[in-house]
Amino acid sequence: MTQVEGIVATAGMVAALWGAILLWRGGILAGCLAVLLSGCCLGYPLFHIPIQPIPITLDRVLWLILLGQCVLWRKFGWAAAKPVGGADATLGFLVLVLGLSALGLGAETADTKAIAKLVFFFIMPVGIYWAARQADLSDAATTWLLACLTAFGIYLAVTAIGERYDLGWLVVPPYILSAEHAEFLGRARGPLLSPIGNGILFGTCSAAGLLLFARAGRWTRLVLSLALALMLVGAFLTLTRSVWMGVGLGLVLVGAIQLPPAWRKTVVAASLLAAVVVVITQWENLQSFKRDKAVSAEEMAESARLRPILAAVAWKMFLDRPLWGCGFGRYGEAAKEYFSDRSMELPLERARPYVQHNVLLALLTETGLAGAGLFCALLTLWARDAWRLWRSPRPSLGQRQLGPLLLAAEANYLVNGMFHDVAIIPMVNMVLFFLAGAVEGLTNPGEEPAADAAIAAAPRS
């Protein structure tokens, strides 16, 4: 064994030991956060082993470990058995429909790329959803969760400043600034290499900081104020209009929920008025401006004009296959004939290289009313349960605050989803499904573990 191999082996053993301690003491919640953090910052662009058909990455390995951890926690009675709610059943039917579609329902053969898309963007999020439902989300644990999200938002903001102003020493990991990944270079695209995905993270993390602010002391509020200001700067540096709208809506939503009822209408009305004034006075500037290093302002304006074309193509595809769609993951192949359709008086060829720029239209074209309808129902049920959790008198304040946090995350997801297929941005579904699983676990708490000895021996989150 060489010296380098010895150092690597020693570091691996130390990391494994500390990882085991973290999972034991932190419980399932710590496992979930480890998967999310590694997926966001230590994912495929930084490190992967190119094994077919599925390359190995750190977050995928940790995801499997997390599922094993959940099985053990249930086996030894350290996690409560929780009843299946309406949202859980809806999610199960959605995965069934997507799975049948990806495997070739209505198509001649199964598509390997479609199956990979299903695994990475839906099956893995469902796994972390199931894990989060089992987590011990005590008041202290939820406070730490909000604090971790706030700290992560500060990291993203510092990285955004480094990206925008070419301060490489502020950007970690360094691949974020690499010209090897040319798309969106020059904007705050973050470790996900996507300003839209980065913006959704900003919206979620800033909402977590605002929730902490509501019950913090004077000096902690000062720190949180600076953190929130920094995150708003980071969100602005994504130079993405949908991100600005999503972050703003999420913060107004969280702020209004926590205000006394007498103040809510005034604050919401003032926020809407301010937004309208900005849009009216800055409309020309908002329509086109220089963003990516390699893309001009005129090209950015052209990209906005493609969305009506993509919407028209999606509508035609839906009318031809309204129930099951063209098949999950098969949009690129199925849409070719529609871009050659001369019956529509639109420059269809311009949009040929692009994926659908709307998360609901993307599902509608590929899975029809069956998939898109179940997905809309799922988001609605999650929002309902988030509101119920916030309004419930039984949980602690820290537990109840996960309700508004999920509502803010959904607001950011849907606002950005009206202009981008956010479901295929790495880690976006993972974060959303994790928060939804946490809320569903608190909404349907089930019975406590039966054995007192098991409760006493259980690792604490």
C-alpha cells in the first residue's frame, strides 16, 4: 500500500466512524440532511464513478444507507409506525403511474433514459419523503433543521457573490466557476449549476431564516437580519425573474402567516402594490437584460418568446393523448413531429432543441391527465396538511413552523415551475419531498413506539 493509499484508507475509516456516530446520535433526520447536503454540494459534477447503467455518487450511496437506517429504526421500535394519509396514497398512485409510463405503457418498448429519469427525479425523492416521515422531529430537532437551512442559505449567498464577481476563493466547490459547465455561467447558479434550482433553495432557506427570526432574541435577530439580506442579494444575483417572484412570494407568505390577523391584509396588499409598481416601471428592463456570460440580452429576450411556442406544442400533444400522454421521459422523441407541423402559424423550429419550460405541461405531455392530475392533487394535499399543521394547537411552535416552510417551498417550486421544468433540476424534488415528508409525519404522528425500553435506548435527533 502506498502512502497516498494509506492516507485515503485512514481518512475513509475516520469518515465512516464519524458518519456512524452522526447517524446514531442524530437519527433519521441527520441521515436525511446528509443526503441533501451531499447531493447539493458533493454530487455528480464533483465526484462520480462512471458505472453503467447508474453512475455511483456520494448522495446515492448515502440514500441507500438512509433507507437501511429507516428499516433498522422501525425494526427496533425507534421510529413510530405512522398511518397512511391521503397525501401518502396519492403519492403512491403517482409513482405507480409514472413507473408504468416509464416502463412502456402505451409504447412499444421501455426506455432506459426514462427509467433513469424516474429513479433520479422521483424514486429517490420518494425515498427521502418516506425517511422524513419516520424522523423524530422534536421541537429541538425542528429548530436545528431551520438553523441548518439558514446556514446553508448563507453559504449559497456567499458563493453567489463569488460567482458573480469572479471571486474564486469564495466559491466552493470550485467546479461552480468552471467553463466546462458553460450553461448559465456568469449568474449565481450555485452547486446545482442552475440559477433556477439555486433560486428555489434561496427561497426555502430564506423562509427558514424568517421563521427563526419570529422567536429569536435581540442579538440573534440582528444576525438573522444580516443573513436574510445576504440571501436576498444571492437570489437577486441569479438574474432570474421567476426566482425573484418565488422568493418574494414565499417570504410574504411566511411573514403574513405569522402576523396577527389584523395586519395580514395590509401587509399582503402593500406587497402586491409594490410588486405591481416594480413591474410597471421596470417592464422594459425586466423583458431583456444581459445575464449569462455567453448569451446576449437579445438572445435572452428570444428565449422568453419561445415559451408560447412550447406551450402550443404541449397543448397539441395533450389533445392527441389526453389520458396517458406520450410516455414518461419520451417528450424529446414524441415532440419531433409536432415541431414539423405547418398547420400552426408559429416559428416552431426555433423551439425544437428545448425541453418543456413548464413543470405541469411537461408532465401533461408525457403522462397526460393521469400523471399531471395526481401531481397537482399531491401538491394541493401537501399544502392543505402544511396549513393544518400550522393551525394545530397540539404540536410545539418549532414543529408547527414546518408547515409555513413547506408552503414557502411549494410557492417557490410552482412559481419557477411556470417557466421551467423544475422537476428535472437535480435535488429540487429531493428538498421539496423531504419537507413534505416531515410535515406529513407531524400531521399523522401515529402511535409512539410501544416498548419503554426502546424509547429510552433510541438515538435522539
